[in-house]
Amino acid sequence: MTAEGLTAAPSVARAATPAALCAHCGQIVLSVEPGAPQQFCCSGCASVFEILRAGGLQDFYRHRADAGESGTVANISRGSYDEFDAPEFAALYCKALPGGLLGTELFLENVHCAACVWLVEKVVTALPGISEARLDLSRSTLAVAWDPTQVRAARVAEWLDSVGYPCHPLHGLDRDAVRRREDRALLMRLGVAGAAAGNAMLLAIATYCGAFSGIEPSYLSFFRMGSALVALPSVLWSAQVFYRGAIAAIRTRTPHMDLPISIGIVVGTVSGLVNAFGSSGEVFFDTITMLVFLLLVGRWLQLRTQRRADSAADHLRALAPATARLVEDGATREVPVEAVPKGATVEIRAGEHVPVDGTVLLGTSTIDASLLTGESLPETVRVSDNVHAGTVNLSARLLVRAEKTGQETRLARIVASVAEASERRAPMVILANRLSAYFVAIILVIAAVTVIATWHLGPSLAIERAVALLVVTCPCALGLATPLAVTAALGRAAERGLMVKGGQFLEALAKPGLIVFDKTGTLTEGHLSVVEFEGDPSVRPFVRAAEASSAHPIARALCADLTKEPSLAVESMHETLGGGIEAVVGGKRLVIGSPRFVEAHAETVPAWVTERVLAFGERALSPVLVAVDGDVRAVFGIGDPVRAEASECLAALRAMGHRVAVLSGDQPAVVNAVVKRIGVPFEIVVGGASPEAKLAFIETNVARGPVYMVGDGVNDAAALSRATVGIAVHGGAEASLAAADVFATASGLRPIVELCEGARRTLRVIRGNLARSLVYNLTVGVLAATGHVGPLLAAVLMPVSSIAVVTSSFRARTFEKKR
Amino acid sequence: MTVLYVLVPLALILAASAVAAFLWATKTGQLDDLETPAMRMLHDDDAVTAPKDGKTRVRK
């Protein structure tokens, strides 16, 4: 919308018209329409207001005020949603519902409050043909069902867009459905375990009271059988989660916390059933059910925080455009990228992503391939040159014949190698699980020793003590130590813009290792800009004027640097692709471009200019010469600038004991220049690496120790998924988001440092939790072996140890609080 | 105190029906989103029909 441009000068507007505020967005109105009932800052706001009024939806403004939401500019993209009507769209993103309806889920931008819920649902259901619209505020998704005979899908999307919620189809609905089923299954187990725990405790309290004040044996055995009955659903159904983990642990011979947990539950249940129906000995059903419940709560909390990172990644991917413009019989139509047939002609406008691998049929432009190859300088393409999916067309419209589409493109092949690479990755064993192997061994040995040592007191007493030992040492606090610490840390990290897809990655990151950086977009800004300027500053306004209308990336970089210069009128301008610009500005003849191009047009090239050009070459900057009336007067050095915080952040990482390396697809000369510029010693510097070479590099280094890969491009994706922990940085390609274990929504290198520090603090919390619970287990283990722990003491001690773990997890300062 | 033989099973049956209700609610997706319905219930407005030909009707 155009409002952004107008809001740039609010102070000017305030002076002119003090009271007029836009009726929709609340911004100051620049051109007040006299006599109109409402004032609008722009036509966008006026049209939104009109849509709402026509739909009888003026209450939006009341709801917005109720929600304490100050008016903000509605962000209308006015994008085309034609691809929603392509038959392929229905096949890819929609599912058929009963009654001939179609249903899909859309990700909406800008959804944040109660007014949004109201507006989105009312506006959408106001369209005839829409049968249902349900917004999920926490996920920003809208589930919508419509009758395709009455309304087009694109109409729904346009309608949403027109009220300020640009929408995107969501990939992977099947996977979403699977996740949702898993979430529900765990929640159901949790509910049953909670009910069982509460009721078992209630029945147990009767027997505890009876133990003090006397109880008739018939009632005692009634209560014991009752608690056995109540505990059964929890033990037989809810606790299956742990049995499955334990069986898998035995089968794969990897230690897992589920094994000692399962031993405790099974032993306690079997002996409890025998004792409850045999009417002698102790029963521990209240402790066992409480244990199952608390452990499931821990698992469920952890799952929820991980889902948050997953859906954040999905949403970022949904924002990436996934449409292609097909040219058929002279007309164009938009279709989903997946639906472009081979041999079709595709139109790619300036600024759009290339959807297919193909050959240029018409047009000349520059292509930014940095996400695909890591190369920072754009390349020029002409008719019959090849272009690849995943690159960005920077300057002019191209017509491309699709030669490889969908799964055959280079991009798709790289993405496919991601899945393969992640399968080869060794599963991570977290600290708690490693400890559990020793734990099981020690507890079983102590139980055996207890039986042997107390056998002379009578076999039933000996077995009784061993059972008590196994039940009370069942590692509730140990099982909760990691999930709770991780849940708290992941929640805080998400507030700081760091999305971590699993707690094990935080644990891994705490260890010093080799941090491998991709160069473009991580160590550097990832886009061209003016790094150096030398010569006569008076030429700068002329350069700005001459370059203003060019779409070439170098011209854009120049203009971005020269915005403060006064603007001059251009009399004539001619652009030579791959060379430069000749222009007449203010009566002066300018030649701006590459040294070869300018030297061919200039009469004299001073020695200092040649010297600068050489110096720039060493620093991997592209020199741009400016000649005025035949004299070379100034030189610009253009390149991808190193991030300001790079040296500081890398030094901080090195201070933590990490080693650092650069692994880039860009020219070795450029990579070396960047490394030199940062000034921090790197262990390894590799340039010109293909995606395959990157993967191989990570593979050889992973064998030697932990490797953390930081990248943003498609070319990094496979390497990211093979590294011990893959970290994608802000603004990267969607493939790298899918492959990474951690991604930062804030740009720059600071999040990486924060992540490593937070990971360290989280591991410290986990270690503290584990130590506390081991001390607890040791103490009660000894008490149980010597016959001092009955069901009542067990029922009191177990929650106490768990509460200690809960408090330490949620009080710990793992990641800084949101400022 | 023989009434316990009636009351305890009764209490357990009540608890079981609560669990059954919870399972049903979870299975039908009522607990998938805990945030939005809380806001939706405040919007007890009249249903709105589409602005066909610029005319709007409000169903009471």
C-alpha cells in the first residue's frame, strides 16, 4: 500500500492539518477532503473502510478499540491470487469435504488480536459460498471450507487480502494432520493418567488414615483393590509411551530414560496387583500413577514448545512465493510452481524467483544466484543462457522455456539430498539418557544386593524391600530434568527470535566444536552496496541521477548509497548490459561502469584510479569508474559488506572455546578478502565449494567432533542437515529453513552468540537437575533397602523431588528475557 | 460405613464419565486451539450477509 510513503513526513502533516486522522488506520491525513464524513490517508484505507461498511462490519473499529489496538496501516499486498484458481491448486492444497465442498488451510499475515479473529471470520463468511471459516490465532492459520460452484478460491484470497490479511497456502497439510493426531493422542494419555493419579491418591489417603487410626481389613482390601483398578488404565494405556521407548532402547542398544522408568512402573504394578488381591504387603499405585502423570506432563510441555518452532518454520516457508506465470497463447496465468509442465514458457518479472530450470527465450537480465550457489555478485543472462530454479531475477522481464521442472530441477535435487543427509546423521543421545544406562545398572545391582542381604529375614520381606527400592527410585525427577529445563529454555529462546526444533540441539550446542559459517548472508550482509568511494565528491549527485532508472543490481547499490544527494534532471541515458551507463546530466556527459567500459570512452585515466582498481580487485570489490566529460573523476568499490558485528561475535565464539571456519560457494579470492577484513583467525577457510563439496566437508569433520553449520542458502541445506546442529539465519532460502535444527528470525550474527551462551546455561540447569535427582534417588534408595520407606513416605518424597526440578528449571536464566 | 461400597464406585463412575468427556473433546479437536475460541465467544453479533450489489442485509 502507498501509505508508507506518506507516513514518512508526519511532522509536516501535523503542521498543516492538526486534527485530521485517517478513519481506518489512525494516521495523519495529508490531503484533507473538506466536508467528507471520514478522512483517509490513502485510497487503500478508504477502500478497506468501504468494504467493512458495505459488509455491515463497522464494529471492527469497536473491537479494535476494545483490544487496545491502536490503528495501524492495513498491509494490503494487492497481490494476484490467480494461482488459487488453477486446477492444480485444488489438487495440491485442498481436500474434498462432504457435500461437494473444498477445504484448505491458509497462513495469514498480520493476525494478532481479538479484532482479527472477528474480522477475518466475519469477512470471509460474508462471501456467498463459504460454509465455514475458523481462525487459529496462535498459529495464524485459517481453516476455510467453500463451495467451488459458488465462489472461486482466488476470490476468497483476494477478499482476505483486501482487508489487510495477505494469505498463503500452507505446505505439508498431511504432515500437519499427523502432528495433530500425535498431539491429541499424547493429550488423551495425559488426561487419563491425571484422572488415574488423582483417584488413586484419594483411595490411598483412606488407607494411610487407616494405618494411623485403624481400619477394618475388609475396607482396607476394598480400597487397595479399588486403587489397583483405577491405576490400570494409566499403567496399561498412558504409560505405553515409556514402554515403547524402553523396548526401542533395548532393541537398538542405546541407553534411554524410558528403560528405568518402565522397570519401576512394571515392577511396582505387578507386585501391587499381587499384594492388593493377596491382601498382604504394600501397594504403591498412588506413587506409580503420579509418576506416569508427571512424566507425561514433562513430555507434553516439551512437545508443545518444539511444535512452536516447527510451525514458525512452516510459516516462513509459506511466505516464500510458490507460483509461476505460465505464458499460453500470448496470455499469462498464474499456477503453483509444482504444476508447471515441461516445455512450457514461463514469464519471470524483475524481482521474482525463477520457478524452473530452463533457457532464456527472450530478454536480458541479471540473476542473483547467491542462495543457490553462494556467489555474491549477480551474473548477466542473455537469450539461450541457462537459469535455475531458486535464483532471483533482478533487473528485467525474462521469458524462459521450462526444461526441468518440479523434482528434476537442481534445486529439488539439492533439497532431496537434504533428507538423505539427515538420515545419515547419528542419533543424538542426550545427557539424561546416557546417565540412565548407569542408573539402571546401579539400581538393579542394589536391588539384588538388598534381596541377598535381607534373605535371612524371610523371602517375602526381602522381595518387599527390593520392590520398594525399585519403585521409589523410579527416576521421576531424572525423567523430568531435561524436558522441563528444555521447555523453559526453548520458550525463552523463541521470545528472543531463536527457534529451536528440539532440546537435544541445545544440549549439543553447549559443547565446544567447529562452527562453520557460510559467507554470503551470514558473515556478510548478503546484498551489494557501496563499500568504498574515492575521488571528487561533486560527481555524486550526477551519478545518482544517471543510475536512478537502471534496474541493474550495481546501479541499485549506488542509488542506495546516494539517496542524500540532490536530484538532478537526466537529459539522456543509455545502458550497455555488462558494461555501464552513458548519460547526459545537467549538461555534463557521464560514463559510469566497469573499468574496461569507461576506459574505452574516456580520454585519460589517472594513475591513482588504476591503482585503486587493482586494490579493489585484491579485496574482491567490483570497481565502478565515473568519467565526466572524458575525465575519470571518481571510483566506487562495490561488494557484499562484512557485517559490522562479525569480528566481535566471532571473537566471542572463539572465547567460548569454539573453533570457526568459513565454507563458501563464492570465489576463493572473495572469501579470503572477507576473512582478512574480519581479522579473526579462522581454523579453516574454503572457497568455491559446491553443495556436494559442502556436504563432504561437513561429513569428514563430523567424524572428528561436533560441527555446527551456520548457513542461509539452498546450497547449504544438505550440509545443515548433516551437521551436528544446523543453524539457518534470517532471510534464508526455504530449503535451509526446513533442513536446519535451529533458525533465527533476527538477522545478524548476534543471535548465534546468544544461542551458544543460552545453550551453555541450559546444560548447566540440566546438570543441576540431574545432580539433585540423583542425590534424591541415592538417599531414598538406601532408605528403601534398609526397610524405612513405606507407600506413604514414597508418595510424599516423589512429588517433592519433582517440584525441586520444576522450580530450578523455570527459575533459571537460560536466555535473556525479552527486552 | 457399608455405604462406601456404593459411594466409592459411584465416585469412580463419575470420574470415568469426566474422562470420557475429555477424551471425546480431545478427539474431536476441541482442545487443539485454546486461544481463539475464548475471543470468538465475545463476538455475539448478528450474522452478516454478503454485500451483494452493494446492498447489505443483516439477519437478526
